[in-house]
Amino acid sequence: MSIQNFLQLPFFKKSIVARIGTAMLAVSLMALVSMIGSVIVAQNTQGDAGAINLSGSLRMMSYKMVADSSTHQRFLSAAAADTLRQDMAEFERRLHSEVLRHVIPADGDINLHQHYVELQRQWVQDIKPILQRCLNDPASVTNLGERIKPFVAHIDDMVLLLEKSTESKIKLLSLVQGVSLVMTIVIILISMLDINNNVVRPLNMLLALARHASSGNLTGRINYKSEDELGLLSDTYNQMAEELQKIHADLEHRVESKTAQLQKTNEALQLLYNSNHNLHRKEDICNRFMPVMQQLETITPFGPISLTLRDPNKQAFRELTTQCQERPSTCMDTDCNRCLVSQVEQRPHRMLTLPIQVQDSYFGELTAQYLPTQIPSKEEIKLLETIAENLATSLSLERKANQEQHMSLIEERSVIARELHDSLAQSLSYLKMQVARLSMLRKQDASAEQLDDVVIELKEGLNNAYRQLRELLSTFRLKLDTPGLEPALNSTIEEFTERLGLPIDYHYRIHHLNLTANEEIHVLQIIREALANVVKHSQASAVSVLINAKQDQVTVSIRDNGVGLPDEQDTTNHYGLVIMQDRAATLGGELNVSNLVRGGVHVQVTFTSKHH
């Protein structure tokens, strides 16, 4: 069986973790077998060296006893006999020692054990009796050296057998370790081949396919089949790639659909922008709304579209349509042919009518036709409703602007009438009374001094009336040329700066408030009257004007460092102060005129604005 076929066995179809775990277990078992074999052989060889050494010493002891017996024969001394006895005892002790009996057990090597038993027999039956006779009768023993040589040869054979037994154990240990090493190498090689075939190669294929997929190529598939994790991963990748291909194709279709929807939405937004832009222009309704209706026909299934405008009594007074053969009777531009077509297509249609209405204000209706086969969507109907609402809002704002303009004109006229009544009319009434007084004095033949006094008062009254008329003309001119209070005050400050010949410290801090026209006129006139008094009477070198507000509480302050007011202030013939008091009362506020401690006059008006 080849390695490739071996790797296809059911065992190698298991999971990667199981295969790697099995390989590691096999290597561990081989290492364990090697270690156990080494331990067993080491245990078996324990004491072999001592036994070999002890066996060799038996041979030496044998020759020594021969030498001792030979010395005994010569000298026959007691010391020599004791030495021989000691050698015999030592030889016997070594022959029966625990080391030899442990190394040469009865259940061990039979040949070695037989040699050991034979050696013991020869010692007990042959050699030991001869040596004992030498102790008793040395002359009776002859040729001891020749007789002991077979015994020593037997000892050499046993030593040789011990050495061979030890060598066989060491060879067995080497064999066990060699087999374990070979098995370990074989297991490692098989594991490496298995990992290469079933892990590395599939992973490389998956990596290559993943790189292709990252660049957008999802056509590649992996052909690796297995029951392990990589097989499952391969099948999963193939399914994922197939699903992604389907999703990608579906996304392309959805992107195209969304793009078309966005295009329609963009066109609808552009139409709404154009409608808002056109409806706020100061042009005829046809020029403003006809392009909107025509653009609406191009992006929706509606058409033709018509608009009917009605007065507050709901009587139609203007009709617009995108398709007509004859010029409408209400058309105001004879050079425009935008709505004229040569032939109006007659086709079955349905109609959608939307009211042009804001709250209780009804301006007309917007009618849109469409084919039964091209029913508009909710978004398209909502777009038409939004355009109708924008049109209604625009018409409502125009009506409101016209009404406000009308009311502003009425209010402006009321302000002018009020100004004439409060200033010039009073002065003229005063002059009329002085003329009547002069006439009565003449009839009564009054003195020349009395007549002169009346004439002087008439001159002062005429001058005051002329001055008031000039102030009113200046005020109305400022109001008409530069609308708003701040520009008018700027012009007033510039005017009185030239008249005073010094700069005025001016601060305007009510930008967050929008005063009514009546309030603006009265504030402007109060400031002008106060500055006029500064020019005439104060002899000041510093003047300040401050207009400030806290929420809707407005404070107007005019200060100077002039001579101030007389201690006994008499308002008789001080028309300016009287008029300022009347104006403050008209504003619903309060006028305070007082001298400053360091000299000069402080004029302050405080009122609550009625229009934010």
C-alpha cells in the first residue's frame, strides 16, 4: 500500500485536531516505550559489572590460594595456615555472595546458571577438600596448580557468559531505542504528509481563492472533499461564494433600481426647488407656474395639468393648462405660445383634483389627468400635493403682503395725520387764536404795546409752525428715502452733528426689536425735538444719544453738558416739551426731563414696544 493510499484510510478522514492529537499520542507512546525499555534494561543490567568484577576476583583468589598452599608446604608456619584459611573463607564468601546470586538467578540464563552451580560443586567437592588436606598434611597434596587450572578455566567461562549476558541486554536496549526512533520518524513523516495533503494544500487553495474574492472574482471553487474542518470550510466557502455571486447580481439590480429612484427623487427635488423659486418671483402666475406644470408632466404620468384660480366668492377668474388649442381668454401675454398645441390627444383618462387652500383661504384647484394604465405612485401623488401646497402658500403670502402693504399705507397716512394734528395743526390753532385776539384788541383800541406783544407771539408761532413743518418734511423724507428707524436716526445724527459742530455719542442697541411705524415716527420726533433744544438753548460741548432695550422695554436717552433748564421751569410757550410729552403718552410711556448734577439736561423716554 502506497503512502497516498494509506492517507486515504478512514482514520485520516477525521478532524484535523484528532489526527494531530493521534500523531502526538503515537510519538509520545514511542518515547514512552523507549524510556520504559531503557529503564527495564538498566534494571536488568544493574549489578552485572559487580558480578563480573567479583567473578574475576574469584580467579585471582584461586591463584592466591595456590600460592599460599605452596608457601605452606615450604614453611609450614601457623601464619601461613591462617592466611590460607582466610583466603578459603573469603573465596567461599565471594562465591556465595548476594551479587552473584542476584545476577545469576535460577530462572535466568540456564547456561550461566549451570556454570555457576557447577562452579559451586567443584569448589565444594574438589577444590575445598584438597585445600583442607593441605592444612592438615601438606605433603599429601601434589600438583595443586595443575589440578586447579580446570577450576579457574570454569571461572573464566562464567565471566565470559556474564559479559555476553550484559552485552545482550545492551543490544536489546539499543534495538528498542532504534525501533522507537524509526517508528517515531515514520509517524512524523506520515503526519507531515497528512498535514501537507489535508491542511497546507487546502489552506493554500483557500488563501488563493480568498485573494481572488477580495478583488471581486467569485467564480473560483475549491475541489477539496473531506469530513474534517477544512472540508467543511471548503464546502462553506463554495456555498458562500455562490451566495455572494447571487447577492452581487441582486445588488447590481437593486443599485440600478435605487439609482433610477434617486434620479426620480432628484428630479422631484429639483422640481420643488424650481416651483419655490418661480412662485416667489414678481411675475404673472402663468409665467411662474406654467414651467412647473410642464416639468411635472415630464417626470410623472400626469398630463395634461390645469390650474383654476378663484376669488374669495369661489368664482373662477383665471385658468391655466399645459395643453390647449386656443389661447385662453385670460392670457396676459399674446407673444407666449407655451401652452398651445396643434392637436390635443383624446384618450380615456382619470382625473385627480387637489384644492389650492390654506386654512380658510381657498384659491382654486389643481387638476391632473393620467391614463388608467399609468396609475401614479404614492410618491408622485405626494409630489403633486406638495406643489399644490406650495402654490397655496405662495398665493396666501401674496395676499397677506398686499393686505399688509395696504394696512401699512393706511397706518402711514394715520401717522402723517397724527403728526400734522399734534404739531402743525396745534400751531395753526394757536395762531388762529392769536389772530382773533389781535382783532379783538384792535376793536378795543388797545395800546400799541399790547398789539406789539400779540404780533411778537404771532411771529414766534409762525416761526414755530414753520420749524415744525420743516421737521415733518425732513422726517417724512427720511422715512420715505431710507425705510426703518436706524437709517433715519443715522441721517438725523449726521444732520445735528453739522448743526452742533461737534460729534454726537450715538448708540443704537435695539436690533432685536422691530418697532411699529407709529413707534418709529414718535421716537424719531422725540430725538429730533430734544436735539433741536440742545442746538437752541444748551450751549453744550458734548451730546449723547442712546437707544437701549431689555426684552420689549425700550429706553431713549438724550444727554448734554450745557447750561440746563431754569430752576423754575415754566412749560408755557415751550411747545417742544409739550409735544414730547404728548408723543410719550401716545407710546404708552413716560417722559422725564431733568437737570444733571454736573450741568446739562437729561431727556429720557421709556415705553413698551407693541411689535416684536
